[in-house]
Amino acid sequence: MKMKNPVAFTGEKLDAVAKVFDEKCVVCHGEKGASNGPEASSLPKEPANFTNIKVMAKAKDGELFWKISKGRSPMPGYEAELSETERWQLVNYVRVLTRRSQYRYLGVRRNR
């Protein structure tokens, strides 16, 4: 889907969109987007894993926006609940979760 994300992602918007993610998405996708939320195991289909870098690299912003807007069973659509700007901000936030996940295995550097 070739929709360009019209919403720039800036640091000051991170807290606001993180709250929306916490309210609408964490229960299934998990706090870090790893498809391990408290309700994930009860679903007939595993929620999208935003920490899967290879899969997320293939997903276009317009595709993510459409899925957030219209839903994809068992995920409900949020077109009626969230503004267009909020849905685009969620796309940006999912991208942040993907970027953060690539550093999870680096650990702490130790001097020897």
C-alpha cells in the first residue's frame, strides 16, 4: 500500500502515542511489541511481532496504517476511535519499537 505517512515523528509526541499504545495495543502486542501481551495466548492468531526486524522491514507505513484503521482479525479496527493523526503516530511508534528491538541483544560492554 503506497500511502505516505504525513505525520512527522518528534520526541515530544512519544509520550502521547505511547499512552495510546498502552491503552489499545499492549494487551495483545506486549509492552515492547513482541506479541507477548497478557491476552496474546488466548487469541486464535498470534498478534504481529513488531520486534521482528525482517518482517517489519517489508511492511509499508500505509499497510500498517490500514491495519490499525480497519483491523485484521482478531484485531479490531481503530478508525472510529482514533483520529487519523493518532493512527499515523501509532505507525511511527511501531517503527520505534522495531528499532529498539535490534539493540536488545547487545548487552553491556565490559572493559577487560
